Amino acid sequence: MSGAASIPIVGAGPTGIACAIELSRRGLSAVCYERGGILDSIQRFPEEMRFFSTRDLLGIAGIPFTSVDAHPSRLDALAYYRGVAEHFGVRVVPETAIERIEPIPGGFRLAAATRLGPKSFDASEVVLATGFFHNPLRLDVPGDGLPHVRSRYVSGYPFHDCDVVVVGGKNSAAEAALDLYRHGARVTLVHRGPALSEKVKYWIRPDLENRIAAGRIRALFGARVREIAPETVRVETPAGEELVRADAVFALIGFEPDFALLERCGVRCEGPSRVPVHDAETLESNVPGLYLAGAILTGRETGRIFIENSRHHAGSIADAIAARRSSAGAIAEPE
């Protein structure tokens, strides 16, 4: 297999785009494959969300992230990362879900699902930069698959004058509860912890706590959802079970990497957090030639890696692949 073949990057978010740019800077051709479209996860963020990280920590490829506010909005991020990708000519193949990566002599064979049907292609190295936002956790209770149960929150506009249950106590749930309230929904927040998470954004937490104290948003702490019906949610609380009226339910309890994909690719995940095995310097997994970038490196500890502390991953991986090809005597494909 030619060492000059384009390097597939699985994922076209900020990390995947950064990897493609750093590889190109070393004379290595790369292509991002995305199950949706470019920046698909950010497109699916809540419409009015603002990043916890400040703009100076969100830039990639040495291009400053400029925005009016210190904490950029979802639209700011979409415009910035798309602009960086266009500036560097990053190639993105949308609607292509990589489902399996199998070692073959000299590299890998990738199996993909596309809107035109299955396809496969070969590569010498592969970078996995899939993140975890495409893989939300489920409540795993009766009724969690009903049509009015959602695992992602985008907009509060459709829920005016509706009874809505939001499950969770971290940023996603806190922001959704406030946004729904401000769009005229009657909100009940259900969280198994005794209070909101300490990790909730510092400008969100007091806002939500004040709405709860004023009785504008109802909060059930130390509570667990036991069953979801078409119009109600059965909740176990410290005071006993109750049925909560619900026209819509948002189960915003977190995300995790697609461990099934990692396992199909031969990547071992170890410990209670199922951290993928990888070299701390090169970010090469236990599968030689298969590299991991971004948030997937932490397994279930999804609060440890963000854009701001994973921006160096792209350079580390590009250096490692360039060194690997150099040692193998491969000639990089010209840009």
C-alpha cells in the first residue's frame, strides 16, 4: 500500500479539522469523513448556547478566534471553524459514517455507510477524532424511546405553554431548563444529585438557582425517573413517587464516546472509565497506525478534555505520522 495515500480523519469537528491542517503542513494529504456535515456536533448545540471557554482558548491552526463576546456563541463557532477549514482547503466528505477499521497488510481497510450505500477504502494510517456529542446517554427506563423524549436540546420555541421535564443537573440540563422557562414552558428539573453540579457554568448556576428559589422552575433533587408515559413521568423522590405532567422530556444526562466503534476498530478501553489505550506523546492507540484525538481519549470522563486543552493533539499526531512515514521510507503526497 502506498504511504502517500490520503489519511482518513474520522470526524469533521474542530479537532478533526485541526488534524487535517497540521498533516497538510507536513506535506501529508488528509480527508475528514463525517456522519453528518462539517461541524455537525456544533450545529446541533442549543441555538443560544455560549461556550464556557473564552475565545482566546478556542482557536486552532494559529488563526485567532475573534468574537464580540469573550464567550463565543454557537454561531460564532460555526463561522470561525468553517472559515478556518475553508482557508486551509480542508477536504470533508459528509454523510459518511465510518463503521469499522480493520488492519490489513500495510495499513487499514475502512468500511463506511453513505447515503448511496456501503463503501470501503484503504489507508496507511487513520485518525479517530469523533468526540462524543453524537452519542448521548439514555435513561434506560420504560418509555425512554417514546417520540416526545429527546436526548439533545436545540430550541425552546416549540415548547411554549407546554409541561416539560428536563432530566440532569449539569450544563446541558441547566441551560435547557432556563431556556425553556424563558420561552414560556412550565419546567420541572429532575436530578439524582442533591443539588446542581458544581461544574455548571458560573453565569448559569446562580440564574437557575434563583429561578428555582422563586418557584419559576420546579426542581426535584435526589430524584430518579422510573418510567415515561405519553403524558407523564413517574419520578422516585425522597418524599415518595409522583407523576409529573410532561408534554416533552429532555434526557440531558451526558454523553460518552462510541465504545462499540472503538472496539470494532480493535482499540482497547481500560478501567472503570473505559479510557482508550494510547501513547501519551504520539496519541497512537494500541493498534499501530491508528491515532486518537480530542475528547475520546478520556473515555467516560468527558469533562476532562475540551477544545482548549486538546488543540496540541493535531500537532502531536501529525508529527508522529510524519516520523512514521519517514522511518518507513514513504514519500508524502504533494499538496
